[in-house]
Amino acid sequence: MSDQQPSVRTERDYLGDVQIPNDMLFGVNTLRGVQNLTISPRTVGSNPYFSTAFAQCKWAAALANFDVKVITETQKSAIAQACSEIVEGQHASSLVVDMLEGSGGTSSNMNFNEVVANRAQQLLGGAPGHYDLVHPNDQVNRSQSTNDVYPAAMKIATHALLGPLIDQLRLLADCYRSKSVETMNVLHLGRTCLQDAQPMMLGQVFGGYAALADRLVLAVQTVRDMLLVLPLGGTAIGTGFGAPQGYRKAVFEHLGQLTGVAFSAPENSFDAMQNMDTFSRVSAELRTCATALAKTASDLILLSSGPVGGIGEITLPAVQAGSSIMPGKINPVVPMSMVQMSFAVVGNDVCIAQAVQNGQLEINHFEPVVADRIFESIQLLTNGARLFREKCVSGIVANVQANERNLMKSMAVATALVPILGYQKISALVRQSVAEERPLVDILEESGVMPKADALKLLFAAATPNF
């Protein structure tokens, strides 16, 4: 007779029996969710921030439930150990419910409940699927509901994800600042409506981008702070029914210790359960961030165009061949990727807005798509900002001669000379410059109106802010 354990175990619910691989920690509720609701390639275990946040909620709940004497110390310790393993990155292969599952988060919540319960069973010497020592609902989910845990885990994960994004935006701002200092003495032709406008310094262009990135940091930090209020303890609809007296206070104390973040209960539990406008605000800032960075990326594409038939005032780092048919062609692939990334984030924002709007009565059952889309937007932006800085901005080289040549050949020089020579006289000289296709400063010097060196001093003065 063989001592080898069977490869599957049987679990059952009121719909019947199911067979579950013995090496998996999920149970029947998870399997139903996988069979009925898998439509995307991402699972709840594929995002470590989300699985960590969910495990932290279950961990804090177990500690609080022990405090209010509704589970035993043995159960508390086993649940806590199982949750700590998930936080450490274990058991992701058993967290298999689709991020876009349509059960309003119930399948996801039960996936965590079952994995934690089955791992706790093992830690206590029991067998997965028996649930005689630790039950997914009676102990792991005690004092909770999907409706308060799922959005709480969403907020915790989003708050954590925004940290690296803020770091990358700060680094990008610093990189732009360095580039501004490096190019502050390079005369540059400012343009409006893609037409020649006024003289400026190339460093002022990069300084503007640095200031933009600084503002993006502040805006993202502001909405990040809005995520500190969690609906934990509200259970199903905000009444807290099923959670013992003292549970909510205890769960937030333990969660703060586990996360190192001062999360708090809402002033109104019903508002916290009914409305997801905070995620709309976060997503809106992500959209703004993406489109703002894409604008600067588009500028770099224009300014680096060429190398012969375009503007060519800056050179971007060459990171890969640009064509399968045109030898030697190098394309601005990194800023182009940033623009493309912004399209995706804008699309995610539209999706999130629709999902937030379509919540009904006491809960929003479209939380899974909000979580999936907002996590993706943050990760796209974090990766994009890093690559943009490392592969593009840090390696930008100013083509000094091209900058000065384009400025000197343009009518923008005339603006700097109006206060000295008058509008009418300058207009005549500009027309001569255009007709002869020669730089205005050369004509000024040849005609004895003004030495070229003096004209250049006026250009530098015109590019210096007077406020």
C-alpha cells in the first residue's frame, strides 16, 4: 500500500464537490471564481503591493479579533504567520482569482481567506481543505466583509505604490534641473504656435520642465494623503454589524504597526462604503501627470528632429536602431514611449471614472476594475518616469551652434532690438533679412547700425527675466 498522498483533494459547497490540487492553498470559493470569472491575464497574486495590502488587513484583523476575544491565541498566531508569509512574497501561485473578477471582490477576498486558512491549517498540523482548526469565514474573515476589506486593501496598496512614483518624479525634476544649469548659457529660439517667437536660454526650457515635475510631486503627494482613511470595521454596509465592540479601534492600531502608516477610520462609515471618489481624484492626478510628462516628451521629439531636415537643437541618446529598412536611422523611441504611455493612463482614467460613477446604493461592486486600472497607471508612470530620466533626459546634449544659428536667422532677434532702434526701423531691417536670407545681426553690423557683439548682448538681456 502506497503512502503517497493523493494529488488532489475534494472540497464542497452547496453547488457540489470540486477537485483541488493538493499543492494549492486555495479552496472551493476561489476555484468557482477562477472558473466563472477569468477574463484577464492578471491575478490578485500578480501584484505584490495588492497581495501585501490584503494580507496586512487579514493580519491586523486576526490580532484585533484576538484582542476582543473572538478567536484563540493559537488561531491568531497561525493566521498571522500565514499572512506574514504572503507579505514576504510566498503563496502567490495560490492567489489565482482574476483582478477583473465580477463578484465585486468577493472571490478575491475568499481567495485570501482560503489561502490564509489552509496555510494556518498546515502550520497547526492540520490538512488543507478541512478547516477544522482555522476556517476561512469563521476565523480569517471574522469581523470583516468583502465590502470593507477590499477597498481598504485597494487604498493601502495604492498608497504604497505611489511612494516609488513620487520618488521617480523627484529624480526626474532633479535631472531636468541639472540639465537646466548645464544649458543656461545656450541661446535658444523660443517658439509659439510652432513659429519663431522670442529669444531665450535653452536652460530656461529645462528649468520649466523641472518646475512642472516639482508640481506633479506635490499634487501626487496631496492625493496620496487622501488614501489614509479606510472603511475597515464597517463590515457589509457601514453599520459594523458582525464586528465586536472594540474591534475597529484595535484593527487600526495593529494595521498602523504592520504598515508603518497612520491609517484611520472615516468620520462617516456609510460614505466610506458608498463612494469611491478618492480613486477618481487619484486617477485624475495620474492622468494629469502622464499627459504633462508626455507634453515634455513631445517637445524633446520636436527639438531633436533631424538630424538634417528638422530642428536639431538637441541630441537625444541613441538607444537602438530606428528602422529595419533605413540604415543609420535613430528614432526618439523613449519619449515616443512616454507619449504612448500617456494614452494608456488616460484610457485607464476614463475606465475608473465610469466604474466610480456606477456604484449602487451602499457599495461599489466595480472596485476590481478600479484597482486593476489604477495599479497599472501607477506602475506605467513609475517605470516610464524612470526610463525617461535614465535613457533620455540625463543624456541630452545641446547643439549650441544649431540653437544660435536658428535664433540668429529668425525674426525673433528683432524683438530684442525694438527698445533701442524702434519698431519701424527694425521692421525694415527684418524685411531685408528675410529677402536676402541673411541673419539680421550681420545686416546690422554691415550697415553700421549696431555691432554684432552689442546685438548679442541685447539678446542675452532679452532672455533674462526682468521680474
